[in-house]
Amino acid sequence: MAVSIRTVVSHVPKSMWKTYCEHHKVSFANPIDWEQEDKAVASALEVAINALPQADYEPIHAHLERINVMASDRGIKALINAIDKSDEMMTKLQAMENSHQRAMAIFLENETIFKNAEELRFVDFKAEGKSWQHYYIKMDGALDNITEDDANEFAFEVAKIIRHNFDNREDCCGEVYKRYSDGTRQISVYVNDLPNSDLQVEKKKLKRVNSKKVIVAAVVYDPHTKQLCTVVEGGKDNHDQVRQAFAKAILKQAGTEFTPSELVRFAIDKFESRPVAPLLQTKPEHNIQVVRVRKLDLSTNTPYKHIITVDAMADGKDSDLYVLRTFFNESGALYPKYTLFHVVLSFHFHPKKVGGRGHVIHLSLKKNGSDLKNLKEDDRQMIEGYLKQWGILEDATSEQEETQPEAETEQENA
């Protein structure tokens, strides 16, 4: 992720920057006068960092990238979740002015907690928006502790899923993280991928260097609800196999039953007919020109089983899919023979400057998933707020804590 030196410098107090420079032994050709006003220090610091030789600049840039990633709602939540005194951590962080200051504070005070939080955030990001990764486990008793040996055995089982013919236990490991504020446990799996021949310049000569990247997978287990969330590449089959590997290596039980749960549900059925106010209405302060239904994906069994995509023009802000009589009746309601399983909404923004071009944000929604997590943090919060306001985003977590749902047959198109 690209990081703006100016953004991080201007959002972190000069006292923290002074501590950072002293701790990491950063020296500048023109020493910083820390007694100046904050803005003057920030300006001088930005110039000084950018003027550093490459060998001195790169480590600082790497640190700032990590801090910038954690300076978000997900990142701060992970920092709170990474420490046993989560209430104290929350109070402490809330007293600070902004997220960059909060992230830098923990980076300086305890880099181990910061690193653990990075692992928690990674899994939260990967799991968000895909509720089919969440399952309840049928088991006797509770799993109070996960040993290092069991975690490594689980890692080996997962490695065999994601790597063909994997048989080297030395090339994988499992790390256990306690997620304190929500009481869950996380096992992150690290597996060396196949060797890659990467290009590298060394002493003015181009060389090929053999290297191995690390593949990451993970599970998060809740001892209270007995719920398991899986994070792994490769689709649903791999998720199923990772759950069984968890049962075998961690729970020590074969043939474990897993019941799907729905943490987040999107009421896309609201788009089976033409949206009417207040649906898709926005507030003036968000500078949104219009929100429209850009695309609908439909399935039908008549006259044979097939999928149909109804798509509007990219620049047709006034287009109306619901006038298509092939799919909708005169009232703009979808004919019963069609089933809606995917919606794309387009948020068209007014230009920020006169004569400029406004930007568009496209949001993909299915019954049990979305791509909200891929949006910028501010955009995600704003759009998520609208989805709740319009009654599209339904949070079923509280209901599930009281009663576990019956197993639901997975739809092919979900």
C-alpha cells in the first residue's frame, strides 16, 4: 500500500516523532528543531525524511506503511483486540486525536502487540463480507487452550490443502493469537510457497534470485458460541477442508458437523422492484448526485436453467432497468420466474471543482456478501451507514447468540 509521508507526519504529534527518531537512531543532515510549532516541525520532518539516502529512507518508509495500514477502524479494533486489558486500551486510544496517532503510539510502546494486531486485522479484512466462511461446530465441551504442537499440526494439515504434494513440516508453522476484547482465538498458518525466480539488481548487474513467498491462511474460533471462521484462498472446497483439518488437529475428533451461520445478511430482495423513496436517497453533505441500480444478475429455470445479467450503460445515470418488460411488469416488479441473486449499486458524486468530473463508487451486493471491505475507510463507513438506513444491511449476530440457526441449503448463486 502506498503511504503519504506528509499524511503520517502531519497527523502524528512532534513528541512521538522525536521518540521515534531517538528509538530508531534516525539522524538528519539538518537536525530537527523540536521546539518549533507543530506545523513547522511537520514541514521540516517531511523534507528531512524525503532527503534521506535510500538505505536510511527505506526502513522508515516500511514502518510508516505499517502504521498507515493500522490507522483505520479495522486497525484500531485489532489493536484493542490484541491486548488483555482491552478496556484500558480503548480508553487510552479514544483520548488521542486521530488514528495515525493511535497506531504510532502502540508501534512505539509495544511492537509485539502492534505485530499481533496486524495479524488480527489481516484476518478480519479477509473474512469481512463473506458470511459463508462462518460455521458453528458441533462438539462436546469447550476448547480452552490451543497448544503450539497442535497449532503446528493444524498448519501441516492446511499446507497439504493449499500446496500440492506438500510433505515438509519444516516449511510451515501455526501461530496462536488471543483476541482479548471478543474472547476468540486465532490460528494463523504460514506455509512457504513454491520457489520463485525473481529479478534483482546487484552491483549494477541483473540477477535471478530464488525466493519463497509465504502463503497465509487462518481460522478464528469462539469458545463461547463455538463458531469458526476460516480464511484461505481457493474457494469453498478449501474452506470445507480447513474446517475438517481444524477438527482433526485441534479438536481431535473426526466427522465433525459444521452448521453454516449468517453474520451479515443483505436484503437485496428490495431491488426486485423499482426502488422508491426513501430507498437510495442520500444526504446533501455527502455530495452524491444519484445512487442507481447499475446491474442485476438473475437466475431462472424457465424454459431451462440459466443466468441473465441486466446491465445499464456506464454513463447512463438516468437509466432505469425496471422498464424492461422482458423481466419486469408494468409496475416495475420482477416476474416470479426470475430470482435475483446479485446487485451492483453505483454512487455518482458531484465534481469537487467546477468543470471537473465526478467520481463513481460501484458496490457489489449478494444475499450473504459484499465488496464493502475493498472501499476506502471513509467511503465504506458512509455507504455502510446508508445500507443500514435503507434497511439493506441486516446484522443477525445478536439473534445467533441466543439461538443457533438450522442448517440452510446453500444456493448455487449465493
